Amino acid sequence: MYSGPFETIEDFMARALHDPVRGYYARNIRSIGARGDFTTAPQLSEAPARAIAAWVARALRETKTRHVIEIGPGLGTLTAQVIQNLPFTTSFRTRFHLVESSPVLAEHQKSLFGKKVAHHMSILDALQSCSGEAVIFSNELVDAFPARVFRKNQRVWRELALDSLMKEVLLPPTELPPSSIFRIPFEENQTVEVHDAYRLWLESWLPQWTRGEMLTIDYGDIAERLYHRRPQGSLRAYLLHQHLHGAAVFENRGHQDITADVNFTDLVTWSQPWLSSSPSQSFADFIHAFSKSSDSHFVEAAAHFRVLIQKSAR
Ligand SMILES: C[S@@+](CC[C@H](N)C(=O)[O-])C[C@H]1O[C@@H](n2cnc3c(N)ncnc32)[C@H](O)[C@@H]1O
């Protein structure tokens, strides 16, 4: 781990997003939603929730589990819609668990759902309360993790950091995190992101998950397509529905969302010791398969989203 005079972009993102007092997710719950900085899928249409509810009902039936865990529910819009769209016979015998790391958002979720659902600060707590057996889903969770950023410089990948004036600096080459992205023959100066903190987080709890299926929804793509025509990478910020790139990403610490596209090839590889995965698919195909919806307005908006379905392999 780097410990020099500069701040890695990953450390900058970790503080900007998750500092318990000044972080973006601690500050202002209005930041997500129509009047906030960005909109997530459930604010645009109920089609995703209908499809997710159908998937949850099937996964509960097939894995013979009675617990559902949602990680990172945010304002709880998707949670409410999924619960509403579950068949009565399923919701009747199912216990819903929410895992939320932001204390402000956790309070908001408690005020919305009260004791109808169980609230947890960590996935390990949630798994413990259901003896490791649960169907799990998340929407736009992976991209809320800080990312390590690398640039190809004289044929060598070097990590990016920030100096005291918030200008980018290249760190000396070191060991790279295990990512499929480094196997792709990019041109000089290509910038890429790796959600290595998500990998470490997965490794901290997957061994405790003994039965169930998991659905991961986020924007991104498989490694081969992720940076097509994007030499500058995908790191960006959102402030009042504006997309910010370059130096503007590092301004207004804690007041704007910072994010990067998710590499679905990495999600599959990282969880291979514990999970079996179906090939990731487009969100539109998932919605069509599980809800037969033809909400064309939403399907267009969801074009950059992908879905990964995985099963605990024990
Ligand atoms: C972009 S929001 C997505 C909100 C919601 N899923 C939706 O679709 O509207 C990301 C959410 O993940 C939460 N989060 C980030 N890291 C987390 C972690 N390690 N454990 C639990 N929640 C986390 C954030 O606090 C926030 O609620």
C-alpha cells in the first residue's frame, strides 16, 4: 500500500465519499434522486423493481432460503418497489434485511421501513442473522466504492495520486492489483480504474455466505469493451445532474458524487473461489427476461447498465 507524500485517487475517493462526517454519503440524503446530483434506475421506472422482484422470488424458491439482503439501499426507493412487487405468498414468509454503511441513509431507511425490515451496518452482521443463507441484491453499489486509477506510461502501468494542489501525479511503478484490465493491450497514456476495495470487501464476507443467489446491477461492461474510445478512463463526478471530468472531479470534496464504470470481468474473477457466475448480461435483457416489460424510455436510459447473477457454490 502506498504511503508517500501524495494522496492516491483511491484514498481521495474513500474520504470524499465515505468520511463519516464530511463524506458525500454522510452529508445529504437529497444527493440521490430527481432533485439531487444523479438519478438511479428506480427513480426512472418501476420496470427494474418488477424484474428484480421476479428474480428474488425465483431465487428464494430455488435455493430454499427465506432471507433477502439488499446492500446499499440509498433512499430506499428500489427496496419499497421490490417489496411491493413480490408475490404475497413470497413476501409473507420472507425476511428483508438492509445493509447500509452511511449512518444518515441508515436513519432515513429506518424512518421509512421501521421494523418491517432488519437494518444492519455490515453484510457480515446481516449474514450472521440469517445463518449465512440469503438471496442478495444490490444496485449501483460497486461504483460507490473507491477505485484505484492507473495510467500506461512508457509501457508501464503507474498509479495516479494527487499533490497538495490537487494536481495528478504518477507514482513509481509497483505491484498491480489482480485485474483483467491489465491484460488488454492498450495504447500509451490510457487511464483505467480498478475497484480493488470492492475485491477486498468481497473477500471479507463471501466465505460466510453459504447458500443463495446474488444479483449485482451497475453501470459498466466486460473488460474488453469498458474503455472503447475512452483513453481518459471513466472516472467522473456528478453535481446537480452535471457530469464533471478531469480536474473538476477533485473539486468540492464531499459535495459531489465520484464514480467509475464497473469491470464485470473482474467481478466474476474475484468471486470465483466462492461463487459460480452466469455470463453478465445487459439490464435490458434482464428486465425483459424477468418482467417482460417494454418500457422503452427506461430501457434506453439503462443501456449502460449490466447485471451479474451468481450462486453460492457450496
Ligand atoms: C449510488 S447509491 C445506490 C442507492 C440505491 N441502491 C438505488 O438504486 O437507488 C449507493 C449506496 O450504497 C451505500 N454503500 C456504499 N458502500 C457500502 C458498503 N460497503 N456497505 C453498505 N452500503 C454501502 C451508500 O451509502 C448508498 O446507500
